Amino acid sequence: MATKPSHNLVWNNKAECMPVEERRSLQLKRLQDLVARLSVQSPFYRNQFKKHGIKPEDIKTLDDLRRLPFTVKDDLRDNYPYDLFATPVKDVVRIHCSSGTTGKPVVSGYTANDIDMWTEMVARSLTSAGATYRDVVHNSYGYGLFTGGLGADMGARRIGAATVPMSGGVNNRQLMLMEDFGATVLTCTPSYALVLAETAAQMGIDIKNRIKLRVGVFGAEPWTEEMRVEIEEKLHLEAYDIFGMGEIMGPGVSIECAYHNGLHMQDDNFLPEIINPDTGEPVPPGEQGELVITTLTKEAMPLIRYRTRDITRLTDEPCPCGRTSVRHFKLAGRTDDMLIIKGVNVFPSQIEAVLLRHSELAPQYVLLVERNNNLDRLEIQVEATEEFYKLGEDNIRMFSEKLHYEMQQMLYISSKIIIVPPLTLQRSEGKAKRVIDKRKELL
Ligand code: ADP
Ligand code: ZN
């Protein structure tokens, strides 16, 4: 935990720092309203409630949330495009959707009030990261159907910052404009932040003296504490983790404060639970499991107990920043990201944590999983830094052996380590694709 926070700014004191009891009654009231509203307006949920024998008056305490059924990603796919909307399309002002690499995309609709609430959530988030109207926000999240670009943009506008709507790509131009416009806040995926740092190095730009960035708001994909250190050192800024997902809203569902001791869930609007992903039962307080979110105030596409597939744990320990919301810790991964290799559960984040401990390696890696003769094989390709690569084959071989041993200690399985030359693995503008599971292609 950072003992000396860099700031203590709060966008909406009344909402973010309200007494815990008041927060709980607000949540209950909103939950009751939601169930009542959906019983009338949403054919999907009306049907669900009927199936589970639930009436609005059954919701008497927040614990009654557990009586409600889960909503899963397939419900969104099966009701493509509009059947989960609880308002007619005439009241919808924006539609986003996932990239939909497999099958139909997942759609998300917003009323004007939903957009307003989302904007407020991002304004709170940017403020929590220390951004103000004085800042120049260089927004490299993609604009378009993906919620990152527009989401960050709306919040930056609300706090009155000067926003540069970059999107990803054309890396050297990004660096030029960042320098010329005096960008102080960078918003993008953590993997793209590293690409920008790398581009600056290639262009010979002295980031410390020529680029004024002081804050980074990074999310939309998993990243470890080791990755945070790497980014902060390379870009000379303070990195904040922001979480969100298209189905729930977009970026701004939760964000770190200057204490960096977990992400404050904006739980006046998004009620979190943690369940055991196998049984669906709640886990004991503080234990890790799947994050489930109920959207308390959304109008166009509210979701009840949505199973995010993201793995984390919650804490309601008070935070010195004064916000009274529940926090979740950095995501450990996704239930569907978890690789089962030789019967052992492996999260890519465990591998990243080991790789990034080594100054010999660049933070660029790919995990390749294959099955030959019924035997799983994990190959970890990782880039050497320029300096290390120059030391030659013998050094690289010795280092690979050491890394192989460390990886085995962490994962309990053996892997093949391949150290590749600098700048040879593919970079991404948005979410990085780091896992190639060839076994899935065989299915
Ligand atoms: P978004 O448009 O907000 O990125 P997507 O629906 O494309 O939403 O992706 C949401 C998923 O991205 C989350 O369920 C989670 O797995 C991942 N994600 C988003 N933010 C973070 C974060 N800060 N850390 C780890 N994973 C994240
Ligand atoms: Zn805090």
C-alpha cells in the first residue's frame, strides 16, 4: 500500500464517501426498484422471475439478492440483439457491442440517463486517479463499438480536461502529439502503454524530460503488479488500474484510488458478489472467486447477477481515501482464461509475474499450448532485451534453464522456454493476445 498518496481528490464526495449504512439502504432501495421495474418492463426477466417464483416484494434485505437467478453471457447471445433491453429502442441513444470474434457479438444499449451515469462513473474514476480540468488527456483507447475510447472520452470531458481522441495505432505520431500537446494523463490498455514506451525508445525520445505524463489509467485487460512497475518506470507516471466491461457499462465500473490498495467498486450503481464458479454459492468473505455484478440503476439493459467470469476477491476494510465503497483486488484472471495444462490450473498472470521479475526480459510474451499424443505442452516465448540479447547464446541458454526452474516452482508443470530476439513478437493497439491454445482449434 502506498503510504504517501500523491493526492486525495474525490469527484462526488456525497456519493463516494457516504456512510456505509446509508450506502446499504440506497443499494437495497435501488435493488427493490430494479426488480419491480424489470417485472413489468423486461420480458426476459419477467420470465426468469416467474420461473424462480420471485415477486418484487420478496426483496426485503440485500441478502435476498441471492434468491435472484444469475445472468450469463449466453443469455446475452441468445437474446441478440435487443431482447434483453428493458426499454424500447426509441429510448436508447447508444449501442455498443463486443468485437465478437466468436459468433454473434454481445450488445449493450444505453438510454440518455445511462450515458449520463456512465460519464459520471468515468469522471469519478479519472478524479480518483488524480486527473483534473488542468490535465491534457491523451486517450489511446479505441473509439468505436468498443466502450474504452468513448467511455474515457466522456468522463474526461466531464471533468473539464483537454481530451485528445487518439485511438490506438500510428505509434510515432502518438508520441509526437503527446509531446507537442503536453499530455499529462494517458488512457489506454497496459499492453499499449508498453508499446508507446518502446516506440519512444526507438525514436530516441527521452520520456522523462520531453513527455509530461504523470498519470496513466490502464485497463480493459489483465495486468500484474510486475507489469505496473515496468510501465511506471518506463513512462515515468503513476499507473492506476481501471476495470469495466461492455455488458455492465464500459470502463469505470471500478478504479484504484491513490492508495492503490484495490479497486473501488462504484457500488451505488454496481452491486458486487463473489461466488464459487463451480457451485454458484457465495464464497466466505474475503475469499477469491468469480465476480458477479448486478447493475442497480441502468435503464436500457440492466443485468441481474451477471457472471463476469473474472476472478478476484472483495474487501470492505475502510480505505484511508475516505471512499466507503467495497473494493476488489486486481483481477487474478478469468475463469475462461484459465488454462488446464496436464490437468493443472494455470493462469497467464502467474507466468507474467515470473517473467517480469527479470531485467533480462522485455515485457512481451506469448503462451502457446498444444497437445501431441494426448500430452499437453506449454511453450513460453518471451523477448530478450537488447542488452541481454547481445550477451550471446551461452548466457541465454543458462538464463533459460534458470527461468524454466522458476516457472516449474510457480506452475507445478514443466514448460518450454524460448527466448526470442527483441521486437519480434507481435504488438497490439488494444487488448494484447498472449495465449494461443492450439487444443481449442482441434475441437
Ligand atoms: P471493455 O470494453 O470494458 O474492455 P469488454 O467486454 O471488451 O469490455 O471486456 C471486459 C473484460 O476485460 C472484463 O471482463 C475483464 O476480463 C477484462 N478487463 C477489463 N478491465 C480489466 C482490468 N482492469 N484488469 C483485468 N482485466 C480487465
Ligand atoms: Zn481508496
